[in-house]
Amino acid sequence: MRLRCAVLDDFQNVATEVADWSPLADEVDVVTFDTHFPDEDALAAALADVDIVVTLRERVAFPGSLITRLPRLKLIVASGMRNTVIDYAAAETHGVTVCGTSSSSTPPVELTWALLLGLARGIVEESGALRDNGPWQRTIGADLHGRRLGLLGLGKIGSQVARVGLAFGMRVSAWSQNLTEERADKAGAELAPSLRDLLATSDFVSVHLALGDRTRGLLGPAELALLKPTAYLINTSRAAIVDQDALLAALHEGRIAGAGVDVFDTEPLPADHPMRTAPRLLATPHLGYVSHANYTTYYGQAIEDIRAFLSGSPIRRLP
């Protein structure tokens, strides 16, 4: 019997274009979905006759309650080698293999700087005014050279963001709970004495931490209140690291100069979500890892994972 493979959240309808799926043609029928399923019931219904699922990053959760409802499911392929929304124990119990792919950290680094520069120079506002024959030169850009860039997290992404900041002539500080002075020095950054110090002294703060028990809600009302009124906050990591209500309040009340956000508490963002209309906000629809090179890797290696699984020797197994 032929197997059925579902590719989830292919919003741009490119999954079958950026990679060659023909090696699977003799055994697997591939169907892509370009819309997000709103809840577990809808997802369970759509995947009822599916043997293989390809999912991007952590866009779709696979808790035990869902896996139990998918008796035909044999393989989940998730892009990247880290995924916190799959119940691995349930997958093992139900005989479901989970595999991953490689993933480049370069695209989120580049998007971080796109958001930061867009905010600093009022790109969206000025471009819109020019196209609409509005005021000529409405904003005054915030300088980067000589300003302090504060990084929450100095891992693969944070360290690359630091190098770009140094190239702009910025002073770079970094903090995380396990960051050492030696690691900070290696990245060309100063180790901030504390989270409070980093927030209070930075002109731009960029979040590059993994989401976990210690980082969930790390930036709440008290922490955001430490930011300068001229400071900008960038979050391309995970929405839950920043208290969303506190951020909205800070933006509406003008207590910070602005925020650049690529991640949200609910994705895709509902039409009436307050983030869609918040002032001083430059927002993108979770584009951090969305690039041609990454998609080519994700889907190309997903095909490799499926072929290896069908041959009885799964590769890149998670966790």
C-alpha cells in the first residue's frame, strides 16, 4: 500500500519546488497544506489517513493527545535538530519515529538586523510616506555607531548578531544565566553584571535565548520598565520570553522607542490581535528561519529522512 505524506504549513506553496521529491514517487504520495490548522481536532481530521508528516520548526505541536488520534502515523520529520513541541515519549509508545534536519542560524541573524535597522531609521514609515506623497523626512534616525547593543543570549545566533554590531561600531554587552566572561570575550562582547544592568544601559536589546522554565516571562513589566525611553527591543527568539501584555503597554504608553518582533503568542496571528495595531512596533510573521537556502535544506533533508526511514535505517533521529 502506498504511503501518504503531509507537508504542514507550506504557506508559500514552495515545498515541492525547492526540493526534488521524485525519489519518493514510487512509494509515497505527497500532499501539502498552505493554511494552518486552528486546533487539534482539525489537525487530527486532516491527518487521519497520513503515514508521514513533515513540519516546519515548532509551528505545529504534536502532544500525546494528538499522536494517539493518528493510528497510521509512522514518521514525523521536523526541520531543525531541536523541537520542544513534540511529545517524544508518546511518539515512542505509539511506534512513531521522529527525525530532524540541519538548519542554518544565519537567516534569523539577518532578520534581527533587518528589524533593528528598520526601527532605527524609520524605514517603513518613511517608505510609506514617500509612496503616498506624504511628508518629506518625517523621522530622525537613531544612530548605531557608539551605541550599546545588549544581547540576551550569546549562542550561535547571538554571537553572530554581536559580530555585526561590532562592525557597525557598537559597544556590545551580553547576558544570560550561564554566560561566562571568557565566552563573552570570545564574541567581542562585555559580560553584563546582571540582567538589570544590561536592560538599563542598552540602547538596543535583542533576545536570543532558548525558551525554557528559566526564560519564560523573563522580561516582565518590571524588567521592561528598566529600558530607556529611547531604547528599542528586538525579539526574533520566542514570544513567551517577553510578557506580551507588558510589551504592548510599554509601546502604547511610549515608555520605549519601539520594538521589532517576529514571534507571537499565537501563530498565525489572529486578525484582531492587538499586536497588529500596536504603535511603535515593526512586526514580521515569524520569518526568522524563512529563507530559500534554509527551505532547500529543510525539505531536501526531509526527503532524505523519509528515504532512510523507508529503507529501515532512520537518520537524524530526535531527540
